[in-house]
Amino acid sequence: MIKTFINAWKVKDIRAKMIYTLILIVVYRLGSFIPVPSVDGSKLGDMISKYDFLSFLNLFSGGSLNQFSIFAMGISPYITASIIMQLLTIAIPALEKMAKEEDGQKKVEKITRIVGVVLALIQSVSIVVGLQSMGAQLIRNVDLFGTSGFGTFMNGLMPYIITGICCTAGTAFLMWMGERITEKGIGNGVSMLIFASIVSSIPQVVINLINGTFRISVPTTGDLAYKWWYGIVVILFVLILVVGVIMVDKAYRRIPVQYAKRVVGRKLYGGQNTHIPLKANANGVMPLIFAMTILQVPAMIAQFWPNSKFYTFISTYLSPNSTNVAGNIIYYLLYALLIVGFAYFYSSITFNPVEISKNLQQNGGFIPGIRPGRPTSDYLKQKSSRLTLFGAIFLMIIAIVPTILLKLLGIKVLSSFGPTSILIMISVSLEIADQLDSLMVARTYKGFLN
């Protein structure tokens, strides 16, 4: 991978794309330190760790929520909007028809951006309102119109208006930035922003790991003890996770394809053997992100009524940190089912066996032992379904089993920076390397033809 980056940096066009991407990421990280003027972010640090939903947002925003900067909501509202639109595309025939057309895809994307902006507005205001109602003094006084009459009303409402506008504008800017990275940079823009957010939290995780390893206080005496196994377990856990993710990400199921010989004029075409590569985990981390986002929606809604029975129910039965054993079981079962469901859902969108079967038949290709047409599409669908199940089970194991083991061992240093974060980082890193390889190959072929 390092060699790929070095070789890509030597090419002027690719180097320009890499520099463009780095500049936008630097702008993103600088914006993470610009605070929203109406919210006192210094009081948020301790409260964020108490709520899974806020910890999730803080991780995906690169710590911006911890300081409540203009990028506090991150790119998460856009991801949620994408999930909603994809679900509606299947449920509404008119929207599905629109999505299959080129102009319709642009309209769907435009609607997705609008929904993302609306969600950012609702989400930012609801977080402040929810925490404020629980006794946290987060709102700064905004004196724009005096202290009497209409001014008094605005003084109570204006901070929330400023919060909504700043956070919504920040999310809209990140959406634009992600599109620019996709068009003029390297890799998928949304994935790159999430990757940058997670990577930015690594130094703090390392510090916490060192403190957790060498600064363990003994409850009886208060002295410091040294738990060397603590650090060793975490390091082994990360190494095993990295190796497993890379092995599965690079695994393929090759479907053999043979092209029949045909005579066109005086030339003989075809007769070659090739294959269709089907990735063992073709969906990547998207099912995980979708499942995590959906599970956080009830928690986001519950923030409006922190003292209600609904909030108590969510914190008891839909939280991984719940003290209720039944609540933990229900949460992880729902998490696993959502991962499987979104894996099949995302696979049905990205892989079309009927279209592949038609293309093979039109070009004189066939799978040995399988008749062209409907049998071929059924065969490909069967193989894809099995690989999707394998990928979903793999994601379930990666996301749930290590988290439960670390929780049983009492290791909380990776509570927010868990298996999902590591999986996202590795997947995006491999995606970037593959993108650079593709750009290198395309440039080589272009130079050869010219």
C-alpha cells in the first residue's frame, strides 16, 4: 500500500488529486475547531460519554460534537438521509422509476441533500434542547434585541436558531465537500470524511490506552498498579481484527465464464476463458453504518423527552451499555438482524444478476454447466446470496463479538473507538489504495494508446 502511494505521488495528475483531497480534509479538520457561538462546548465533554447516540455522533464528527463546532453533526445526517431515500425508492414505485433514469438520479440526489439538511437542523436543535432540559447549562446568552418585550422572547429563542443555522450550514458544507472529493479527488467523498474523523481520534485513544495500561488505581490502597495484559490484549485484538478484515476484503469467489467462438467476416472471435469476481464482502461497511444509524434514531427522538418513560425504555432495552441483561441481548439481536437485512438490501441495489446474464448472452458468454438466460441469472443470484450471508455474518462477528469480550474484560479504552471504527478505517484505506491503482492503470493504458 505504501508503495502504491509513493508511485501515485510521482504522477502529476494523480498527485494533484491527492493534494486536492488533503486540502479539503485539512479544511474539514480546521472547521472542527470553530465553535458555535450560542453553545458552551466546554460543558459537553462529560455528558457525551453518557449517551451512546452522542458518542456515535462525536466519533463520526471527529470530536467536533465534543466542542460543538460548526461541524458538530458531521456527515451523519446525509448518511441517514441516504438510507431513508433508498428505503423509499423500494417502497414507492414512482421514486424507483425516477431513480433508474439519469435525470431522475440527479433529482433523487437533490432530494437526499435536502433531507440531510433538514435532519441536521432537527438533530442539532434536539441535542441542545434535550441536554438543556436535563440540567446542562449549555446555552450562552445572546443579547441582540435588548432585555424586554420582543427582545426577551428572542433572547430565549435566538440561541437555538443560531445553533440550528450553524450546524445545518456545517453539514451542508461537508456534503458539498464530499461531492468535490468524489469528483476531483480520490475515493468516495463521504467515506473519506468519515475516515478522517475516525483517524483524528487515534491520538486520544493511544493516550487513553497508555493511561489505562500504566495508571490503574488499586481500590483498596489507592496506589498505581501495572496491568501489562491490558495493553497486550488490546494490541492483539487490533492486530487480529486488522488481519481478518484484510483477508475477507481481498477474498473473491470467481465464477468461470467461457465465450463461444464466432466468425465475423474473415476473423474468428471468442473462445477465451475468464471469470466474474464476486467479493466475499462486497457490501463493505455500509450495512454496519446503516444498522448503527437506524439504531441511534430512537435515541435521538428520546432526547426530546429525557424524563419520559420512552427515554427510560430506550436507555434500558436499546443501549449497549444498559445494566439490564435483557436490554443488552435485545440490542445486539436487533443490531445483528439489521446488519443482515441491510446487507441483503444493499446487495440487491448494487448487484443485478439479470443484467449480467443478459450481457453475457449478448456477447456469446456462458457459465460452464449453466444454460444462458434465466438459469444463469438464478445461478448468479444464488452465489451472490450466499456471499452476502457470509459477509453479513462476518460483519456481525466483527461488530458484536469483540465488543462483548472487551466489555466482559472491563476494557473500556475502545468503547467509542471499537471494531466498527477499525473496520471502517481498513476498508476505506483499501478502497483508496484500489482507487490509486485504478488511476495508475488508466494512465498507463492511456499513454500506451497514445
